[in-house]
Amino acid sequence: MDNQEIYQTLKNTLVEQFDLDPGKITPQARLSEDLDLDSIDAVDLILKLQEMTGCKVSPDQFKEVHTVADVQAVIEQMLSVKH
């Protein structure tokens, strides 16, 4: 998967999983402030990422995640380790 495919898959997941407006989802969108995701949503997102990548997400990887771009970076990191 290239960066654009990862972003599009992540965006689709956010729309489907959390019923978000696709227009609000940008790389700079902040998960809690702009997209109104709470800590329970973050856990759901982590589980979805594990499904997408087939890799376990460590809490440390998600500690510094604040934006959609940060989530994308974690996915890219997970996929690069897997290959």
C-alpha cells in the first residue's frame, strides 16, 4: 500500500466507523478537537488499525497521535515493520 492508499483507507475507516463527515477529515485534522473522537473511539480505532495491518499496536505508538496524519504515520510504520 502506498501513502495515498493508506490515507484513503484510513479516511474511509473514520467515515464508516465513526460516522464522520468526509469533508472534515484532512491530514491536519485533530482527532479529539476537530473530529470529536474520545478515548473510547481511540481504542476502537486502534483495534481497526490492528485489523487493517495484521500487527499489534502498542500504547506507546499511539501516545503521540493527535492528527489524522499521525495515525497514517503509525500505519505506515506498522506496515514497514511487517514487510
